[in-house]
Amino acid sequence: MADISTTMAPRLIELKADKLFFPFETDITSNYNMDRLVQETEANVSGLLKNIGELSNLAKSAKDYRDQLGATLEQLSRLRTEKDQLQSIIDFKEKTFIVMRNNSIRLNAELENTKKLLEEAKAAAREPNRSLECAVCIEEKMWRMAYNCGHLTVCPDCDSQINVCPVCRAPITMRLKVILP
């Protein structure tokens, strides 16, 4: 009697082939087609593996670019903070410059006024007919105090008692002691 495994083997292969959806017969053409299909499948798998490798490289490059972008954004943030700090310093220095310029203008005006007062005092000292009496007490015979308005009007005793010029009523912001010969 024949062994069942040898007589049934072709049929089992056919059944297995049917279950694997290979609808062609086992002949030379189908073997060639199978070899060609295997080669194409291997080529497709090889191409897919290559594509997977390229995708992996792209993913790594994307991660590197993302890291570089994060570092660049951090640097940009630091630069913006530095810019804001520098702008604050510039604003402060501009305000300081404006205040200093205004103070310089005011001080130059006061200096010119003081020079004018000094010239007037010198001119008054040269005029012998001019009265040198204090405008407040009328007892002191010498003018000794000049004010920011330019008037030489009072003696030192009366000067400590007034806050406005007795001649023009301007507030006194500066006092200048004038010594006449």
C-alpha cells in the first residue's frame, strides 16, 4: 500500500495554495510568475526599507531643526529683553539730557542776570548823586542786596525779613550780596 503522505501531498499543496489565493496551476509559467512576484515583492520591501530609512533621517533632521529653532527663539527672547533694557537706558539718558539742558539754559540765564546786576551795582557805585537808602527802613545808607529781578533795594537787616522785591513784588529766588566802595 502506498504511503498516504506521498499520494496526498500534491493535493495538500493545491489546497494550501488555494487557501493562499494562488489560483494558478503548478507549472513552469506559474513558477516563473512566482519567482518574478517574489523578486518584485523583495524590491518593493527593499524600497520601503530605504524609504523608512530616509523618513527616519528626515525625522532626525526635523528634530535637529526644531532644537535649533528652540535655541534661536530663546536667543531672540534674550535679545528682545536686552533691547528693552537698552531702550530704557536710552530713554533715561534722553530725559537726563533734557533736564541737564534745561538746567544749563536756566543757569546761563541766571548767570547773565547776575552779570547784569553786578554791572548795575558797579554803575550805581560810580554815580555820586544817586540815593543809597534802603527801600524798606530808609535808614541804612548802603544797598547791599540784589535780587533775581535786578533791583538793589535793601540793607542786609531788612533783607532777612522779606520774600518779595519791595520795588516790583517779584518773588525772591536768588540773593546777591553787593559790596559798594
